[in-house]
Amino acid sequence: MTARLEQDSTPDVAVKTTPIALRLPNELLARIDARREQLRKMGGIEPNRTDMIKFLIERGLEAVEPEGAPKKKR
């Protein structure tokens, strides 16, 4: 998992992105930051908050998408 996050945190100019702004409850941000801290302690990587949010969104989508659904190619 950490290797994937580390790979995801490197900029990929071939991937088109769209900046978005959203409001998140402070409690949710605290949970995200706690997970970042866990990864830092476990694997020695320190993802920024943006990369961590993207990673968690992808993991959440993978958990709820049907098994045969096409996956995002990297």
C-alpha cells in the first residue's frame, strides 16, 4: 500500500487533473492526518494531505465498485 501511495505522489504530467475546492469537517481532516501519520511511522513516507485524500478516495471507490468495473490506468 505504501509503495502505491509513494508512486501516486509523484507528479505525472500525462494525467489530466482538475483542481477542486471542498469543505470537509475538521473531524474528517483529523482522521486523514492520523492516517498520514500512521504511514509515516510504518513506512517512512510522508504524503502531503492532497495525495492522502486522493489515495483514500481511490481506495474507497475500489471498495464499492463492482469487481469487473474498469480500473483507472496509471
